[in-house]
Amino acid sequence: MFLTLEGIDFSGKSTQAKMLVDALSAERAVCFLREPGGTPISERIRTILLDKKNLELTDRAELLLFSASRAQLVAGVIRPALARGEIVICDRYYDSTTAYQGAGRGLPMDAVRAINAFATDGLAPDLTLFIDIPVDEIERRRAAAGKGFDRMEAAGREFFRRVRDGYCALAAAEPHRFVRIDGTRTPGDVHAEVMAALTASPLYQLHTP
Ligand code: TYD
């Protein structure tokens, strides 16, 4: 089974991914990955993508680099893990490209969709958990974290508004694959909803030992 987590920056998605992996690893083989990254080549591409010095990176080059990183991850890690019968949990996947590069940067959606399909050779997630927070929450969480921003996080509020709208449109278009989860509650409450969404999925039930 192939499960992905999605959401805007500071949605708490990565915390949820870790909690989910901890909960499942006790009784089954779990392959946990994050995008961009997950293979040596993909991690090198990640460095280029997140480096604040790379201000001249064009939107199209950005889209292709995220997709190149993913192509390597799908062929080298995700497909082999699925073939071994593992549950693959990926923190971000091609819906991030549709939301950030398509809706956020405004690149043509038909091209984004075609490149997503090409990079993954058509591998779609079975279930996608969209951890949703309002855009204003980004500012609050960013201030509380007190960290610097990477190249992507440095984008402004309007950009993140478009990205969130992009996710909402994806969730509406594919209601069988997407589950929207309110990310404004405590990590424990969000985790409970994540587990409920997963255990309700017919594919998960099929894979339950
Ligand atoms: P990361 O530090 O991993 O952020 P997060 O914990 O929020 O996932 O950085 C990934 C950044 O790259 C994040 O800002 C989202 C962005 N991104 C895209 O713009 N397109 C993509 O296809 C992917 C996978 C990520």
C-alpha cells in the first residue's frame, strides 16, 4: 500500500508522518520516505532546491528538479518496497508539485500533470492524507519555531494561499484518494484522525495481517 502525506509548509505533516510510522512499524514492514530526497541522487537535488542562494532557479527548472528527484525515488526505492509488500509512507509526492509548482507558481496544469505521470511512470498513491491549516497559521508557527526559512519557505502569503487552494481543488477532484484532516488541533488529535482515515481505507484492511 502506498500512502502519502500532503499539506502546506508548517502544517505539521512531518510530525504526523513520524507518529504514523511509529504506530505502524510495531506490526508491519514500513518504508518511510520524504520528498524531495530519499536516494543519494534525490538528496543532492534537494540541496539545490532548498538552497536560499539559488535565487535564479526558474519555475520550470524547479518543477523538473522536483520531478527528477521523484523519478529516482520511485524507480529506486518506492516500487521495490511495494513489490516486497511493504507499506510505503511518503512525506510529500506529486500532489506537492501540482499544488506548489502548478497552483502556486502558476505553471500550466496540463504540463504539470503530464510531467507527474512521466516522472512516476504512472504510480499513484492509494491514499493521500491532506493535513490542512489556514495560511495565517504559517506565520504563527514560523514565529514559534524561531528558525530561518529555506528557499521554498521564503515565499509569501499569496503564494501559500494559492498552494492551499490547489490542495483543496485536488481533494475535491479525487475524493476517493484524498482525506482532508484539520491540522489546527493538537498533534495527538490529528494523529487519531490520521489513524482513523487509514484504518477505514479498504486497501489497508486488505493488508492487515
Ligand atoms: P521540506 O523542508 O521537506 O518541507 P516540509 O517539511 O514542509 O515538507 O521542504 C520541502 C519544500 O519543497 C516545501 O516547501 C514544499 C516544496 N515542494 C515543492 O514545491 N514541490 C514538490 O514537488 C515537493 C515534493 C516539495
